[in-house]
Amino acid sequence: MAALNIDVDAIPEREGGDFDPLPDMDVIAQIIETDVKENEQSGNTRCTFTWEILDGQYAKRRIWDGQNIKNRNPQAAEIGQRAVKDIAAAVGHRGPVTNSDQIEFKPVLIRIRTEPAKGDYPARNKVTAYKPIGATASAATTQSTVGAATGAGSRPWK
């Protein structure tokens, strides 16, 4: 344990601490973290993928993509499970996805769109599609540079 001794209540709030949403685009990214949370009261399970952009002017920016993978509403569960299926197909995984290692740190082409502000919530980005790299001509030209920069989808500590 490290002693910090900082009274955070005495520090003024930072102005403009949020990032503006990214423009609508298709970009190469990879999942760098997966968080699964179960709500025991509702019986729902939500999975949040943290995507990191790998190329272009937005390299290293992150996008969070939440999916309901188990839900009392069958349509919500189907939408979330279909998203996981699309991610698995984009990274070349076949068969059951039993853990996040099977889909993490594997570059894919994602489509980012902006959801407008609603009430007290600001505009935000949303991932709306997942495709294998090479699904478009522009993505195919960056495939070799992304693979070299990321160790062809391997984890940095391996």
C-alpha cells in the first residue's frame, strides 16, 4: 500500500475532461479487455468489450461496446449474442466462444457510429459492425502494417 495523502475534495473539477466522440468511420481495432457482469436480481448478463483503435489519427483511442448476452428479453439476448458471433467470425474463430481469450487481441475492422445526446447523456460512439480485415479495400492496405505493429494480434506481454 502506498500513502498518497491527497485531499481530492479540495481539488477543483477539470473542465472538458471528456473526449469528443469520434467521427463515423470504419477502423481497425482489437478487443483489449472483456468485462462480464451478472445481475442476480434480473438474471441478465452484460458483456462490455474495450476496443482499442490500432491505426490512423485515432490510434490508441478506446471505444466501449456493451452487449446483453443473457437477458429476460429474448430479443435483447439475441442481439448481444449475434454481436459476439459477428466478432468471432471477424477474428476467424469457429465454434463456441468459451472465453474472451478466443476473441481478444485480434485485429478486426469495426464500424463506429455516433449516437446523439439523450437527456442528460452526451453524444457517444457505438460499434455497429465487425468485419474481418480485408473486408474493404482500404482495410486490406493497412493489414500488413497493423499486423507488424501489434505482433499479429498477440498480447504485448507474450
